[in-house]
Amino acid sequence: MTASSEQALVAGRSQRVRVPDFFIVGHAKCGTTALYETLRAHPEIFMPAVKEPQFFARNPHTPEGAGAKTFEQTGRYRETFEQYLSLFAPAGPQELVGEASTFYLWSRVAPGRIAKLRPDARIIAIVREPSSFLHSLHLQMLQNRSETEKDLRKAIALEEPRRRGEQIPRDAHWPEALMYSERVRYVEQLRRYHSSFAPEQVLVLIYDDFRRDNEATVRRVLRFLGVDDTVSLQAKRANPTVAVRSEHVRSAVRAVRAGTGPGARAVRGALRALTSSRLRQQVLHPLRKRVVYSAPPLPDEGLMLELRQRFKDEVIALSEYLDRDLVAEWGYDDIR
């Protein structure tokens, strides 16, 4: 469905359709999930249970039902505009509606598509110091099986082969997401939104501020959205960075959860017969996480220095773009 047909559908349904008033556009591993969870607890805000709809970042050129995965394609399935709108149907008439999709910030098509449908939308972007961001992002990609190369330096070196369609992990939902170096082209990404929306419609947050003073940052967001910023909201910590202990153990646990194969189905059946839903939720699920995942490893300091040297120009450009000395705040002033 084209942008014009989407607009026509919304116009034709009038008050029966809710389109998001604001969008949290990313980045991943920058507090987006925590902000989403915090905002959806606000009495004047509705955000759907489904985080990351990614609707406006999906490749519009991929034919329905196409079996071949294109480099730009997001996810394994297509979503109609009606399905997307259904996420917001439960919103009350007085509630501000929002959604959070971390691919939107670095998507080349999302800003324009959002602006055509909702030119008055509010945009919230969150960015993070490049080397720590890529370290956490790489671990997240390993956790969700989009990445298989455990060495971040090697994963970055694979960008060019992967751009040619080579060495892309089987479970990579969106091969372009493996272009790590492109994820920190912050100024380029922000310019796409500033070219589509008025300056007062775009709020750029720094991850460090969110970590250092969560309450003040959330209240700044609430004022930006025009809702009551005096409401008491509990700070959320969501989607922490972890490491996978063993791929074999994780695969076995996933097989049991999905009931893949006779043996896994038998184990799952026995667990369901011998335990209550509450016990599985409160005891077995947390235990599964401790068995499968561990605390994240400390970053390779040599690689972190390499990344900081490589992306210093990006930090300088972002400092100038935002008129904020992130070079000093992020410790890049001593990087040569």
C-alpha cells in the first residue's frame, strides 16, 4: 500500500482510526525499551503491547509472499496497514498514541513515510557514544540470533561481504542491520528527520542523560509530548545487555519451548503437566534465563580505542549538529 493510499484509508475512516501521535525512533540499546515501558504507564498515553512494529521501515518494494530475502527487508513477514492500525485501536479518544521502533532512526525510508502520513508527529531519537553502543548492539544481535560472529572486530570486517549477500546468518531478520558502522552515522540519520519535520517536532536525547537522571529526562519527554509531567512514574530498566553462555544450550532450550521434535515435545509436555503456569512464570522462566544467559563480557579495550578513533569525526559532527560538546563528554578530546 502506497503512502497516498494509506492517507486515503485514514481519511476515509475518520475518527475510527488512530494513527500514532509520536514515535520513539531509536537507537537500540539506548534506553528505548525503558522509555517505552515508562511512557505506556502514563495515564494520558497509549502505547501498544507490541514494541517495534517497524511498519514504516519495512521495504515497500518487496512483493507480497516473495521468498527471496532482500538486503533491505525487515523481518520475516509482511504487515498490512490495517494490521498496523489495529495495534492502536484500543486507545481512548483522549489518549496520546505512540509507538517505538528502533529501526526507524537509521531507516532511509521511515522518516518520509511517517511524515507523509502524519506530518504533525512528534519524533524522539536517542543516541549513544559509538563504541559502547556497538559493543552492546553486537551482544544484542548475538542474543537474538541475527549475528553469529562472536568477535565484534570480525563482525565489522564482514560488512562488505555481507553487503554482497555473503556470510549473512540464517536468522538475520534484516541483513542491512549487520552494517554496524552505518548505525552510528548519527548526523545523517537526524538530518533525514529534520528534513521531514519542523525542529520543534524532533527531540534528540543522549543516552548518558537518561542513565544519569532518568526522572528529569522522562519529564522532559512528557513536556515535549504535551502531557502532564508531574505524574509519578517509576523508572524502568528493560532489555539489559547479556551474553549467550552456550549456543547448544540455548538451541536445546528453544527447542523445548517450541516443542520442536518428539523429544522436545515430550519434555515440554512433562513440564506443563507437572508445573503450574504461575510456577513456570515465576521460577522456571527466570531460571531459563540464568542458564542460557550470563553477564556481558567486558569490552576489548583495544577494539574500543580503534572504534573511538574511527568514529571521532562522527562525534565531532554530532557535537556541532546538536551544539553540545559530546567530544568532551564522551572523552574523545584525547583520541588521536
